[in-house]
Amino acid sequence: KRNGYPEVIYGAGKTADQIIGIIGSLKRHAENILCTRVSPQKYAVIRVAEPTAHYDELAQCVTLMLKPVEQTKHYIAVVTAGTSDMAVAEEAAVTAEVYGNQVKRIYDVGVAGIHRLFEHLDEIREAQVVIVVAGMEGALASVVGGLIEKPLIAVPTSIGYGTNFGGLTALMTMLNSCASGITVVNVDNGFGAGYSASIINHLSETEDDK
Amino acid sequence: KRNGYPEVIYGAGKTADQIIGIIGSLKRHAENILCTRVSPQKYAVIRVAEPTAHYDELAQCVTLMLKPVEQTKHYIAVVTAGTSDMAVAEEAAVTAEVYGNQVKRIYDVGVAGIHRLFEHLDEIREAQVVIVVAGMEGALASVVGGLIEKPLIAVPTSIGYGTNFGGLTALMTMLNSCASGITVVNVDNGFGAGYSASIINHLSETEDDK
Amino acid sequence: KRNGYPEVIYGAGKTADQIIGIIGSLKRHAENILCTRVSPQKYAVIRVAEPTAHYDELAQCVTLMLKPVEQTKHYIAVVTAGTSDMAVAEEAAVTAEVYGNQVKRIYDVGVAGIHRLFEHLDEIREAQVVIVVAGMEGALASVVGGLIEKPLIAVPTSIGYGTNFGGLTALMTMLNSCASGITVVNVDNGFGAGYSASIINHLSETEDDK
Amino acid sequence: KRNGYPEVIYGAGKTADQIIGIIGSLKRHAENILCTRVSPQKYAVIRVAEPTAHYDELAQCVTLMLKPVEQTKHYIAVVTAGTSDMAVAEEAAVTAEVYGNQVKRIYDVGVAGIHRLFEHLDEIREAQVVIVVAGMEGALASVVGGLIEKPLIAVPTSIGYGTNFGGLTALMTMLNSCASGITVVNVDNGFGAGYSASIINHLSETEDDK
Amino acid sequence: KRNGYPEVIYGAGKTADQIIGIIGSLKRHAENILCTRVSPQKYAVIRVAEPTAHYDELAQCVTLMLKPVEQTKHYIAVVTAGTSDMAVAEEAAVTAEVYGNQVKRIYDVGVAGIHRLFEHLDEIREAQVVIVVAGMEGALASVVGGLIEKPLIAVPTSIGYGTNFGGLTALMTMLNSCASGITVVNVDNGFGAGYSASIINHLSETEDDK
Amino acid sequence: KRNGYPEVIYGAGKTADQIIGIIGSLKRHAENILCTRVSPQKYAVIRVAEPTAHYDELAQCVTLMLKPVEQTKHYIAVVTAGTSDMAVAEEAAVTAEVYGNQVKRIYDVGVAGIHRLFEHLDEIREAQVVIVVAGMEGALASVVGGLIEKPLIAVPTSIGYGTNFGGLTALMTMLNSCASGITVVNVDNGFGAGYSASIINHLSETEDDK
Amino acid sequence: KRNGYPEVIYGAGKTADQIIGIIGSLKRHAENILCTRVSPQKYAVIRVAEPTAHYDELAQCVTLMLKPVEQTKHYIAVVTAGTSDMAVAEEAAVTAEVYGNQVKRIYDVGVAGIHRLFEHLDEIREAQVVIVVAGMEGALASVVGGLIEKPLIAVPTSIGYGTNFGGLTALMTMLNSCASGITVVNVDNGFGAGYSASIINHLSETEDDK
Amino acid sequence: KRNGYPEVIYGAGKTADQIIGIIGSLKRHAENILCTRVSPQKYAVIRVAEPTAHYDELAQCVTLMLKPVEQTKHYIAVVTAGTSDMAVAEEAAVTAEVYGNQVKRIYDVGVAGIHRLFEHLDEIREAQVVIVVAGMEGALASVVGGLIEKPLIAVPTSIGYGTNFGGLTALMTMLNSCASGITVVNVDNGFGAGYSASIINHLSETEDDK
Ligand SMILES: Nc1ncnc2c1ncn2[C@@H]1O[C@H](COP(=O)(O)O)[C@@H](O)[C@H]1O
Ligand SMILES: Nc1ncnc2c1ncn2[C@@H]1O[C@H](COP(=O)(O)O)[C@@H](O)[C@H]1O
Ligand SMILES: Nc1ncnc2c1ncn2[C@@H]1O[C@H](COP(=O)(O)O)[C@@H](O)[C@H]1O
Ligand SMILES: Nc1ncnc2c1ncn2[C@@H]1O[C@H](COP(=O)(O)O)[C@@H](O)[C@H]1O
Ligand SMILES: [Mg+2]
Ligand SMILES: [Mg+2]
Ligand SMILES: [Mg+2]
Ligand SMILES: [Mg+2]
Ligand SMILES: [Mg+2]
Ligand SMILES: [Mg+2]
Ligand SMILES: [Mg+2]
Ligand SMILES: [Mg+2]
């Protein structure tokens, strides 16, 4: 892997033992490792076998960084509507970080109290890529999209109840946004947003190297 | 009908001749009349029989006001996201007007250019009731709802394409709004919003009379 | 907060410890507090830290009223179809009460035994705002809406089975009602209905004060 | 066919010529004939070949009764919510009549003006079977179902707009009704309701014969 | 209640204590009682308070028959596609029985082994009303409907997986059946089918009495 | 193309001129040609350019067979529920034929008159592959599937109304069938069924050659 | 059963005791037995009664083969996109094997790393029938379908999250595939795919026997 | 507008006269103009008023470029699955071009004939951003996504029939892709994809300028 980019394990469908096995074989190739969707219960088993692995409980991510990763000059902003969206946001942020990106977290700036968003607007505008994470009706993506001219990746979350339909409402909001420059990933797909943001952020970094 | 409130005819499922018949019999009781969902084609027939009836082409409403209606002191604000939402907004505005309400129209202030909304914020805040009409992703309802403390009736419109699903996306956005104080009517139901806003607006008018 | 209106915490996505923390900091500003969606299990933890907080098990609400709230002269009627709808109705009623509204509860008057509704019709008609809470097919909203001329906020509940789809059927019934003057909130959103009803009820109260 | 019961042709997917052909061959067996879903355009062609065939434009039914059908002593009540539901109601009524049933039509008694329903309640209660035809939110089925103790067949119609979804809302309302004794047929399936009501009505007729 | 027809309690949303309370007060009026959707756990509590109540574990019904109910001369056939549909079928059968109907159970005759259905065809044809209970794709209703000329009430069950969608597939199959004379109730609504079948069966019984 | 198998053009999204162009260039390679989804209007244009092309109006297929195709010894049975399903069935049959398969058409044997199916059962059982084409509720696939032990390809059609949802009901019925040995293609995809049936039929033909 | 084909028990809706009972009575007729959807918990009970029964934990299948089954000359390829799809794939493979088919398993060759698929392409192409098992977006079926000319049975799995909707996305992908020769079974229906593949594979085997 | 970026008009909901009016007033500010979703009928009217405007019939776009736009060094690849997806692809390509991006079109390389994709793989890999446009099952996005390490914007199209549901199937496929680095826009939203791709492409261009 160029630049120490990690191998990624999707932990959701795997037992702790399966994850330990995969980590073990990747370590033999001296790869950096990101394992997403690891519950605290699974981590309790993994840590016995891999005591140096780092665990981020909110993001539900295990990381094992054996090689240094070159850092980007530009940063990715990760913005959330509410505090309940933080778990998905952290999956995105941790993913971006293990790929060497600088990340700024700007949380709990949803449209119900829109003044908070405006307080952070400059910070959001100066990012190279913006990830907006929102559940409920997901309107924050449209509002931020109307205020910036950078790539915006919208992540609907499954936070909500009733006709929220497990995040479908926020997803549809984001796909139908009247603001331009918004692309969308699957419900709760923090990893996908962090990974895509990283690829975009590296485009210009690479240019600078030349 | 107390205060000259009009009888309402839902024109969508009726022929021009059926509408002419109903208007004729209501006129005999000297009722004011509002007929919604009248296409220009139907109106062309109706105007022959009822040359004094007024037709509003954008709202698709025929009105025939034979008796004066008492005017409210407070006004209802009708706010739209885009210009395409104006037809539904006018159905709401015309409805509110024939029930004696003052109406302020504040159109095309959607979140893709949110500064336009802020220019009109005081006018919106001073209304007694606010109707927000929006298609696409319908995010405007949440943004306005977070900025005011008056009753807000949200009307999703069927404007959009792809996964908009004929207004379902805007409807779901509005029902799941993280802002409080928002209630919702059916897709494109300008009449329902105007009627409910009128009932609310008259609550305080009546009080003042005492 | 004007008039001692409470700060609201949405308890569903928060741990008991997080709620205790928020209550603590709000108390320092001497705010009244309403915390919705608090399970008995969470309350058991909260009561240790906040023994003076009141808990309403049916409404699943914790309240902590440190300042008096001015009472309205008009009342809000909260009407339910069945006994299973009472939990949502109580969330609405408790919300309305902590905002200073008088509330009349009229429960279990669904259309399967419609004579019970007619026995309470005068009480419903004299309310300033009516909240109708119904699951199953939600037909009660249409029936009440056809009998009154006051603002009616309909709350679909997730009570039912089979093709009820977690309240979607009652929601669709209410949005498509052939009676006028009905607006709708999300499935099980008692808080939203109580809050919107309170704003409407206060419109005329404020007038009277002048 | 016992008792002169007609052969039924479903006209929707057939050309006028195909229908003429089928009628011709059925006539050779001296069968009574009911052909549903015949548009005025198709009938204009059919009448040239079959000038004695009767056409009911509202019901969109062609009938050709060559043999007498024994009449029932009890009647079927066909009840509609609105005038737009009449086409479906007539399909049901005409179907019931060609099978020899007495039919009483009680139209436009929807819940938005529920007093009209109560005026006809005795007539509905005395029917042997009741067919309730309703679009929009379909609440009329629940209200009638709560007031009678006879078999009630509910027919949702595709009348409505927005989230009505072509009759799905009324269908779901009827399936989830909190009143007992209601069974349901497909959206706009007047024929199915009329046919099932006829079978039920004949059960007791047959008994009397013995 | 005429003829000793039972009062019905819907047990699903109620605690054992609430059910005991309702049974107690109904007993004071010497009513017969049917309580549906009672889990074995709830019954274990109820039996302590009401040791003479009968419990049918498959049907999940508690019955307490204090007065005799007149028996019908005709019977209702309850037909199932598979053994997994038996719980819903028993709810229908027990309901029909407590209303005094004779019931014949014809189980496990689904279309995958259609010869078994034909073995029981005479028994099904001689019933006054037929209830068909089927999950999966629900095709049995169409097949039986094509073979008989009696009222058929179809009950979709939630048995299945994948795109079965909790019974929606069977429901849609039954509503769209190409056989005539079929009406439908909600998914898993054995009670509703048993109740409606009973009303129909009593129509002819009553005639005979006169 | 081995054995003279035709090149296939999907005509639905193409203009007559585009189709003429593709036919022209394929003819230069002396390929046999099957063009599906060709409306009579398009064919009227194509026939001018390609007067030797054969058009099947019911199947909506244009064929141009320049080379002989070897015939299979076994046949494919194409079975339909109603006459309205014939257009889709013919697309399947014509497709199978241009690939060299013998085809037996067994039409209008739906479950509403199941005796007709049994009259043709031997013919169906002796086929090497069976295609069942059905709209409405699609139950015929289950019934045939329970009676044969050959591969059965089920084709749902969009014939129906109300909750048929453009063929979705028949599709779901077929996917959830309780009979084994059934696989399914997209709604109205006669081509896909005919093509898959042909591949299967040729498996054994090839064997015999060895 | 010809050739020792097993009797199949669908274990999902049955208790361990019911399964033991059915196995017992089938053994008396010396039938081979396949019981699908048996959880390890149920097997723990069954093994006490039937210690010679074989259990495959990944496939969740119990088999009891008392008679030899003739082996096919051709093999069925079972191909999966990811490791999480293996449980469904094994249900298909075990089913095919108990019906006497040779099976080749080619697992974890999804489109995210498409080179792995190409490494196994010859093995897939030489199979008589190919089963493709895939969750997430299910694209593997289209890719394999475009590369082979044998019957392909696609099995969507419920692996995924967010808008995967329990396998619906993969199912729709497979039904709408632009590659020809693909037929589809229900979500997670490994048994159905294995059974249909077996019928197809035996068509040519049978030919050889003659 | 920095760099001569055009003002964009969404032509779908506007009359030709409204579009002419907007173009007129933008021209006064010497803005470049892109007007999307303009049918040939509308363009016939617009060209009279604006004879120098350019019309692209496939893309349905009107452009009026009064000022030069700086060209990018890197290119955007626009890739389609089939020829029917070209209209949406051209909307994306034209949008990208009027924003100054170089564009390479690589059309008709869908997975049914995957060798064509591999022929163009180098060209796709060397793009700075890749737009994949696909209808039917949309599998091409996953396949390309697995082969490149650049940002990929997937555009589902409404091409298909049956259970395609107007592009929903392709959308869901793309959102659930097992390949990383894919973000998605609304069905048929070529403009949105072209615009987002342009923002991303300009990120690195801007860097180079420094
Ligand atoms: N039961 C409820 N349903 C919907 N929204 C609620 C509910 N309870 C509180 N809220 C809203 O949630 C906000 C507080 O959210 P939070 O800051 O996450 O605690 C309040 O201001 C209300 O607008
Ligand atoms: N309007 C209708 N809706 C549903 N089914 C109908 C209707 N009219 C007739 N049918 C049924 O269609 C059958 C005739 O179908 P066909 O042989 O295609 O004309 C009749 O026996 C009825 O069962
Ligand atoms: N009626 C049809 N339904 C689905 N797919 C079809 C149909 N007719 C042809 N096809 C497929 O479409 C391909 C040709 O597509 P095209 O290159 O767009 O003409 C053929 O190879 C078939 O796989
Ligand atoms: N084809 C399209 N699809 C989606 N959005 C578009 C399209 N064309 C233009 N837009 C957006 O519509 C805006 C102009 O909308 P309007 O002011 O209503 O003309 C542009 O700034 C774009 O953001
Ligand atoms: Mg933007
Ligand atoms: Mg507000
Ligand atoms: Mg009212
Ligand atoms: Mg009743
Ligand atoms: Mg029948
Ligand atoms: Mg079979
Ligand atoms: Mg193929
Ligand atoms: Mg990639």
C-alpha cells in the first residue's frame, strides 16, 4: 500500500476470532490496519490477542498503525447536526485520519439552532472537503451545501423515529437537495464518506508534491 | 356561514358543468364561494355561466365573493423555497384571503441561497402563522422552524424528480424535522394549509373582540 | 426563556449520565426542564442524582419545574382512540402542561364505539386546540375534524399490527383526511403535538394580556 | 348458470371486437352477460353489433339479460363517502343487481359531514350486507363498521392525491380498522364487492326457500 | 349481548393485571368473555385470578363462557396452507366457536401438494363460509376461491422470509386474486376473519328461526 | 454465434432509424437477428428498409433469420394464466424459437378455472422446461410448480390494477412460492425467460450429441 | 423417491421436538432426509434423539442419508461475493449435494476485487449450472452472467445495512440485470437455488442414461 | 462568478418565455449561462429570441458562453453502461465542460460485455474524477469502483422496466456498493454529477496555480 494506507476490515459480520486472525496475517506483511464496526464486546476479546491495538469506542474502530502515514496539508471538516450523529461522524473522521488526512470536527450545529452553524462557517469553508453527517430530516446538508463551494459528502444516519424509516428520510433529503455540489453515501456509512473524502483531499496534495 | 366564510368546492374530480351547478345553488343561498383545482380549460366553460366569478390561474382557484368578509388584524406569511412551489403557495394564500386573513407572500427564499431568507426574517417572525411551501428536499421548513416561535404549517410539494417520489421526500423531511412547532399537511395541499392557518389566525382575532 | 418555558431534552438517544449532566447545567441557569423519552430504567438512575425531579411513567417524561409558569385561560383537549394510545397522549399532555397550558384528557373514544365520542363532543368543541391521538387506522382524526371548527393536530401512533407498518397507516389516513383543519405530526410525536398546540393556544392568550 | 346468473367479462384488457366476439358466443348459450370496465369509446363500437345491450356509463358496465333472474327479498346497501366514489359504487351495485339482488344506494355520506350518515343509519342497518366505498383516507368504513352488526365489505377507491398513492391509503385504513366485521377487496374493485355481497345475500335467501 | 355473544378483549397491548381487571368487571355482568393475543406468560398470571378460564395455547386465547351460546346448523370451514399458519387459523376458529358456530378445521392443504386439497374439497364446499389462512405467497386463497361458490374470507399470515415482508406478499396476492368471491382481512387477523364469518353464518340461521 | 443463435437488439429505447442501422450492420456479418419491444409504429418504418424482416405483433418482435438454426428434440412449454398475459408469453415463445427450441403454447389456464390446467397437465409435465406467465396475483406459478418436477421459470406480468403495483404483486408471489423448483425473472421479461429456458433446454441436447 | 432423493423439512417454523417426530416417521419409510434452517440450539436437542444425523453448522442443515444417491457427472458451481454470503451458499451447496450433484465452491470473488473472479473463470464456465450468491449491491450476478453461457441462478442475501433493506437491493439488482440468462430466487433462499440447479443439472444426466 | 463560471437555470419547471426572460437579465451582467432540461420544443421558442445560444439536443442543454472559461489540465471521465444512458451522461459532460473541465466520454461499456470496459481502463484510471452513469441494475459503478483509486460519482438513470422503479434499483445498487470511493447523486441528475466532479477537479488545479 502506497504511503502506508491501511488495509480495512469490515468487522460487522465477523467474530472476534476471525478479526484476530486477519489482523495477525496483515501484521506479517507490516500493513497498517483499520477495523470498523467493532463492538466493545468484540474488542474485549481482540485486545487480549492484540494489546497494542487502539480502540475508539464512539467510532467503534480498532486501529493498528505500524508504519507512519504522510499527513495532508489541507483538512477535511466533519460536521454533524446532533450529538446522536457523532458515532457515524467519528467513523468518518477516524477513517480519514488513518489515511493521513487532517480532520476538523464541528459537531452539533444542526438547523434547529442555526446560529451555531454560522459561528463555524469560516472553518467549514476553509476545509478542502466537507462531510455532513445528519439524521432526522437531514436538512443540514442542504444548508451547508448552499453556503460553501467545496465538495460536500452527505452521510444520512439512522437517528430518528416514526417515519424516519431507519435513515431513509435523511437519505432522500440529501439526494434531492436543491443545493449543488452534494454527493451522498449509504445510511450510517461513515467509513465510505471518510474514504471518499480522503481520495479527494489527496488529489491536490499529490499535485503539490510534483 | 358565520362572518361570510365561503363554501368550498373541490374542483379536481368534477366537470365544469357539475361545478356550474353547485355554484348556482350556493348563490341562491347567497354564500361566498371558493372553488379549488380548476384548470384553465374548465374555467373557460365556467366563465360563460358565471362571468362575475374571479379566476386566479396560478392558484387554479375560482372565487365568487357576494358578501364582505371581516379582515384579520394579524397576517399569515406564505413562504416558498422556489418559484415552482408558487402554484401551491397561491392556493394557500387565496384560501387564507377568502377567509378574511391578511397574507404576506415571501417567495423563492430556499436554502440554496439562504441569505434571501434572512433578508425577510423579521417579516416572517411578525406573522401570526407561517406557511412554508417547499418541494425537492423540503429543508426550508426546518430552517424557518428553527428561527421562529409561531405556528408553522409545512406544505410539501410534488416538485422534483428521481427519488423525490411525487413529494414524498419533502413530506418525510417535514415530518421528521428537528425543529419544534411544525405541523404538516398532504403533498400539494395548499388549501388545507391556508384553511388551518386561517382557523389559527382567527383564534386570537376572536379574543380581541371580547 | 420567557414565562418560564422549559428547556427540552430528548432523552431517547442519551444515557442516564448524559441526562443528569444536562439537567445539572440547566439547573445552574435556573431553567425549568422537560426531558422526554425517559425509560423507567433511566429514571431509576436519574432520581438518585435529582431526587426532586418528577417522573411520569406513562408519558415517560421527567420534569423539574423550578420557576412558576403562567397558566392559560383556554384549554387544549387531548383525545385518544384507544387505551394503547395513552402513552403518546400523555407525552403531548405533559408537554402542553409544562408550557403552562390547561389540558383536558378525553381518552378511549375511538370510532368502534362512536357514542362515547358524542358524549364528550361539547368538551372537545370548547377547547382552543384539539390533539387527536390514534393508532390502528387513525379514523378518529377525520371524525373529530368533521365535527369541530378549531385547529386539530393529529398524532398517529405505532399501535397496530400487520399492515399498520409502525404507524404509517394512521399517518397516511390523517394526511389524506377529507375533513378540513387537520395538520399532522410524526408517528408517536406527542411532544411535537403538545408543543405546537401550546404555541397556538398562547397566540390568543397573549392577545388578551394586552 | 343456476338462477340465470350472468357470465362475466372483464373488459379492461380487451378490444371492442374481442368483447363482441365473446358476447356473441355466450348469447348462443343463452347466457346472461355482464361486461365490466367498458369505456364509452368501446361501447360505441359494441352497440353497433349488440344494439339491445344496455350500457351504464357511470358503472362502465354493459349488460345483456336474456333470462330472468330471481330477485332477493333482502337488499344490499351500497354506501359512498363522496360523489367521486360513485363510479366504483355503481360497478358494485350493477353487479349485485344482475345477480338478482335488491340494492339501496346511499351516496355522499362521508365523515366530513357525518350527520348525513346518521340520517340514513336505519336504512343501512336493515340491509343484509353493506358495501362501503371510500377514497381519500377511507375512514367511512370504520365509522359504519362501528355502527352496524351486518357483514361489511369495504372498497377503497383511487380518489385522492399526494400521499394517497392511488388508493393505498384507503386500503390500509380499511384493513387496519378498529371496528369488527369488515372485510376488504382490492382498490376500485366494485365488481368484487358486488359479487361477494351477492353470494352472502343469497345464503339466507336459499335458506328461506327450503 | 343477544344469544350470549361474548365481549372481546384484545390482549396484545394489555398487562395481565389489566386483563384480570376487565374480566372481573365483565363477569359481574355475567358476560361471556373472549380474550385474544394472550401469551402463555400472561396466562400464567391470569389463571391464578381466574382458575376457571380456559386457555388455548395455539390460538393464544382465553375464554370464559358463563352462559350457553346457541349453536349454528351450518359450519364454517377453516383451511390452512401450512402447519405454521395454524396459530392464526386457531384464533379464527376459536373466535367462530365462542360465537356459537360449528367449525371444521382442514389444515395443511397448501398448493405445493395440491392433491391434499382435493381430498377435502367436498367438506370445504359444504361449508356456509370458508376461511383460508395462508402465508408465504398465499396462493391457496385463489385456488380455493376458484373451486367454491361460497363466501371466502382470506387471512394472510406473516409466515415467510426475505421478500415476504411480514405477510405483505400474501396480502397482496389475496387482494389481487383472479378468483371471485374473496374478501380479505389484515395480516394475522384470525379474530377478524372468525368474527366476520360468524356474522355471515348467522344471517341464514336467523332466517330459519323466523 | 454457434448454431446460428441470433444477435439480440432491445428495441424499447431505440428509434426505428437506430434499429435499421443496427440490423444493417449485423446483416453484413450474416447474423440472425431478434429485435424485441418493437411497436407497430416502429415496425412500419423498419419494414420499408427491411421488407424481408418478419414482425410478430403480439410479441412485438422483429426477426430476420438468414441462417438455419438447429432444432431441439425437447420442447419448452409456455403457460399463461389469462389471455392478457399472452403478449409477454409470446415474447418468451418467439425468443425460444429463434434459438432453435420447440415450443408448446398452453394459454389461459389460470387458477380461477383450474380444471383447464389439469386438462393440459401431461403436456406441461413432458416439457423439458416450463415457463409460467401470470399477472394479477400470479398464483399459477405455485400451482404448476407443485405439480411438476422440471425447471420452472416464472414471469410476472404487469396485468392488473389497484394494489397490483405494475406486476410487483405477481413477482412477490412467485419469489415466495411454497413450491420448489421455481426461479423468477423481472416483470414482463418474456425475453429473459425465453433465453434462460433455451440455455437450459440446450444443456441436454448437447449431451445427446456426444 | 426416485434415485434416493431426500424428503425436505423446513426447520425454521418448527420446534426440535416436531423435527424429531418428522424425522422419526420418515426413517420408517427409509427416506433420505434434509432438514434446513436448524439452529445449533435445535440441533443440540435433535442429536440426542438422532445421534447419526449429520449437522452442518454453516449451512444450518441436518442430513440423514440412509440410502445412496446416484452422483451426477457434471458439477454445479456455487460462487459468492463475500465471506458473509457463505451461510446461504452452503445451504445451496448442501442441498445440491444431497440430491446427488457434484458441487464446486468458489467463494469471496466479489467485484470489489474482480481479479479473483477472473482467476476462477474457467472453473465457473465449465459448470453445468452456476449459482451466484451475493448481498450488498449484488453486482456479481451481472458480471458473471456477462461472462458465461450457462444457466445462472442468482441468490440475493440479506447481508448489508442502511438502504440494503434486508436483501431487497441485491434482489432488485439481480432482477434488473443487463446480462441475459439469469433467473432469481427469494432473498437468502439457498435451498431454492440448490434445488432448482439440481433439477437443471439432472436434465442432461438423465439424457445420458438413455 | 470567478473564472467565468456560468449561472445555471433549471429549465424543467419553466416556460420558454420565463427562460428567455432569465437569460436576458443574466446577459446584462455578462454572465455565461447553462440552462438544463430544455426540450426541443422549448428550444425552438428560445432560439428565436437568442439565436446565438447553443443547443445540445441529447443533453437537453442550452449554453450561452459570453466569456472564456479557463481550462483544466486534468480531465473528467464520463462512463456509461448503455447507449440509453447517454442523455444523462451528456448533461453531466456538458455541465463539466461549461465549468472549464476537459471531459473524456467512454460510452456503452456495461458489464454485459465487460471486455469493452477493460479496453478503456487506462483512460478511466488516468482521469482525475470518474462519473459512472448506469441504469438497469447499475452494476457498472461497482465494477469501475473496484478497479480505480480516484473519486467516483455514480449517477443512476431511470432506464429500465418492471422492478426498476424509475431508477431506484440502480440508485440502491450504487449506495450499497461493496467497492469503496463511490458517492452518489439523484436518479438522472447528470447536472449534479458534472458540477460535483468539476469542484473536485478544480481543487488540484487551484493548487497548481499557487
Ligand atoms: N419526544 C420528542 N420527539 C421529538 N422531538 C423531541 C422530543 N423531545 C424533545 N424533542 C426535541 O428535541 C430537542 C432537544 O434535542 P436534544 O438537544 O438532542 O436533547 C428539543 O428542543 C425538542 O425540539
Ligand atoms: N371489474 C373487475 N375487477 C376484477 N375482476 C373482474 C372485474 N370484472 C370481471 N372480473 C373477473 O374477471 C373474470 C372474467 O375475466 P376474463 O375471462 O378475462 O374476461 C370474471 O369471472 C370475474 O371474476
Ligand atoms: N425484452 C427484453 N427484456 C430485457 N432484456 C432484453 C430484451 N430484449 C433484449 N434484451 C437484452 O438486451 C441486449 C441488447 O441490448 P442493446 O444492445 O441495448 O440492444 C440483449 O443482448 C439482451 O440481453
Ligand atoms: N438538471 C439539473 N438537475 C438538478 N439541479 C439542477 C439542474 N440544472 C440546474 N440545477 C440547479 O438548479 C439551480 C437553478 O435553479 P433555478 O433558479 O430554479 O433555475 C442551479 O444553480 C443548479 O443548482
Ligand atoms: Mg455548494
Ligand atoms: Mg420554531
Ligand atoms: Mg374541522
Ligand atoms: Mg360492526
Ligand atoms: Mg369462488
Ligand atoms: Mg416442482
Ligand atoms: Mg450469460
Ligand atoms: Mg475504488
